[in-house]
Amino acid sequence: MFEFVSLVGVALAVLAAALLAVQNILIRVATDGGDVGDAVVVMMGVNLLLVVPLAVARHHPEYGLSRVAVGAFAAAGIAGLVLGRLCAFAGIEAIGASRTTPIVSASTLVAAVLAVLLFSESLTLPHVAGIAFIVVGIAVISRVTAADSHSPASPRNAGSSLLFPIAAAGFTGVEPILVRIGLDAGTPILVGLAVMMTAAFVGYAGYRRLRRTPLPSIVRNPHARWYVGAGVASTVGLLAYFGALASAPVVIVIPITHTAPLIVIALSALFLPRRLERVTWPLIAAASLVVLGASLVTLSG
């Protein structure tokens, strides 16, 4: 029975990693002429449609919500699903998915540092090794991006463009800390996700309304199919990730899900034109270092 459950967990972890990669590839295609803000709002709408009814059906009438939990999950939604996505997608548009995705994986470093500071968790030798791998990997990606005249960002603008995925890593790294606060308050994860997605959608849609920016049309927007596809991939991938954690040991799930940057690189090399993504061996080596470092940092928590 344990072996069967573990196999289910492994399959879900592989699915989660693959769907995260597919999401970023779809966003890369969509932002080639599309709008980052439109992509974010459509994705959040898809997230809501898929997750909120599921949460209501699964946990009605006891949702385990408190003021602390609602505040924590709402803040997590704004940080990760709005600010994190906006920065990540802007990075994908500027320097490509194959360079942005490994850098965003450094969010595990941010989460680990915050956990040490806020929850008195210890900093272990594997933590230090993982941090070193992440730093070296990002440094190599930075050099590759700056030196690559064929990248979506010109060498002159590459340095500033790297600020987008670095900021995305920061916002995404804050998200699990806030989620942990909400879960510690006794809220089921599916309900927490529903609160996150609702707060993110309402907050960002309200912001666009204040700025008199219309919501994108699903019917008439030529990029809408890519936005919707990315939204479906992100939602199912997120549910698969939590399903994997519930079905298999963390030491199995985390390294598998952290392979998403390598899957992005493979998909980029296979399916995207070189004008959008230029995959090189130094980039593959750097992404592998970040993947290894992120896994070490997460598993040492």
C-alpha cells in the first residue's frame, strides 16, 4: 500500500513540475505581443473558477477560517499570485522563460531565511550548501544573459531585466511563510488556496479598475487562449503539488517538483524559436545548480 501511495505521489509531483513548466512556456508565447497584466488577470480568473467550487464542495460547511487565517492567506495571494506573477511574467517577456524560471526557484532561499528569522529554525550545513549553489547558478545565468546578444533582452538591458525574476523570487518566497501562518490557524489548504485566489483576483482587478484599465476580452483577444491555458496549467499543477505532498514523502516530492526549470529549458529547446529562447550549455549547467540548491534548502527545513 505504501509503495502504491508513493507512486501516486511521484506521478503527481512529476505532473506538478511539468505543468509549471508548461505554464511558463505558454506565458512566453503569450507575451510575444500579449500583455503581462492581461495574462495575470485571466490566469487568476481561471484559478478562481477551478478552485473555489472545489473548496466549497469539499469543506462545506466547516471552512476553518479565522481572521488570522483570512489575513495570512489574502496577503499570500497578493504577494505570490499578483506581485510574484507580475514580476515573473515580466521577466519571461524580457529575458525568456528558460532564464527566468531558475531564478524564481531561488524563492526557496527567501523562504528559508524568513523561516530561520521568524520561526527560529536552524541553519544547517545543507542549507549553506544549497544557498551557495543557488547564488552561483544565478550568477552564471546573469552572465549568460548579459553576454547573449540573441536573448530577448539586449546586453545593455539584461542587468535591469534580471531584477524582474529576482523580485519574483522575493515575493514568491514570502508566500509560503504566510501560507504556513494560515495553516497553523487550522484552515484546510484547499480553503486557503480559495482565499488566496479570491483576494488576488479582487485586489488586482480592483487596481486595474482604479487605473481605468479594462479587463481583457477572452473572445476577441488573440492571446487569450494562451492565458487560459496557462491558468489551467497553473491550477492543476498547484493541486497536483499538494496532492503529491499528501501522498509521498517530502524528500521525494520536492526534488521532483524543483526540476521545473530544467523542463522549461527542454521545452524551450524543442518547441520555441531561437528568437524567443536561446538555450546554451552554460544555461543548462546554471539551472541545474539552482535546482540542486533549491532542493537542498527546502529539504533541510
